[in-house]
Amino acid sequence: MLFTEALKDLEQGKYVTRNGWNDGSYLALLPAMQYVWRVVTLPNPAAGNWLPMISDLNADDWKVLEKSSPHLVPDLNDEAAVA
């Protein structure tokens, strides 16, 4: 999927990633703060503001991560899950 489609999914509260990202990372939109965060799960969990590169914007390998994988996608609204 293209980034424009992935952005729509982010706005709906979904998590998106790229096939090319092999560090377990994904994007999450924090609407209250109006930031897109990139959450990295490997080797150590971390999160921070994400600024896309041209290659990210032009990529067609975006996909939605299903919340059925809680070890990959913690609930960002649950303080215990992200602490």
C-alpha cells in the first residue's frame, strides 16, 4: 500500500509498518499531540517522533499491523504496556 493509504489507517488509530523495516518498528499516531511516533521493538523498545524520508513517502510496501500481535503492538493508551 502507498503511504497516503497508510496515513488514512494511522488516522483511524491503526498501526502501520513497512515490509522493509526489519527491526520490528511501526508507526502510531498520537492525536492528542498530533505527532507520528515510530516505535522500535528490537533490539530495545523505544519510541520517538518520526520524520519520513522521501523513500518512505514513495514506498509501496506499507501495511497495517494487526493488534492480534500484542508483543509487537502494545496498546499505547495503556501506561503499563509502554512503561
